[in-house]
Amino acid sequence: MRAALWIALATFALTACQADAPETGGGYGLAGYDPGATSQRVACEARGGSFKPGGASGALACFMTPKDAGKSCSKSSECSSGNCLARSQSCSPIEPLFGCNELLDASGRRVTLCVE
């Protein structure tokens, strides 16, 4: 009898520790549907971007190719995106940059920026 009680208590305690399932669909009853994403996609594509999942979370983002992509740089202020890649010393080919990237800051120092 005692063992059954302990098992029931342990099960209850572990159940209480589980995270709630995230809501999807914003309460519209359509899993995965986000009404704001449609207008964001239209605005992104109107600017010449590509609206798709990015980063570790897979969140939707507007990917754009900066006008100065690939241009030689020695500090962040020389790039319209503010991202001067340290390895190639060139402006980033896409914006936003996800993951960890070595960049040159406003003073030309090498820094690591991680965006997920």
C-alpha cells in the first residue's frame, strides 16, 4: 500500500514539472496559422526579401540581401547591415545573420555575435 502511494505521489510530482504545451495558431483553431505572418510575408516580399524560417527556433524572418553584400570592409559602420564579416572582411551577404559569426565591430575589433 505504501509503495503504491509513493508511486502515485512521484507520478504526480513529475507530471507537475512538465512544461505546458505551447499554443499554436494564436487561438484561431488552425494549428500553425499566424494571421500576422501573412502581412509580414507580403511586406517582406515587396521589399525583395524572402520570408522563411531561420535560427534555432525556426521563427519566421525576412531575409534580405544588403545592397553592399560582399563589399570589402574593415569595420561594421562600412556596411549597411552593420555586419562586417571578420573572416572575409566583407559585408554580410544576407540579413539577418543567424548562428555564431565572427564580425568586426565599429572599431574594427574582432567579436563573436551569436543570434538564434
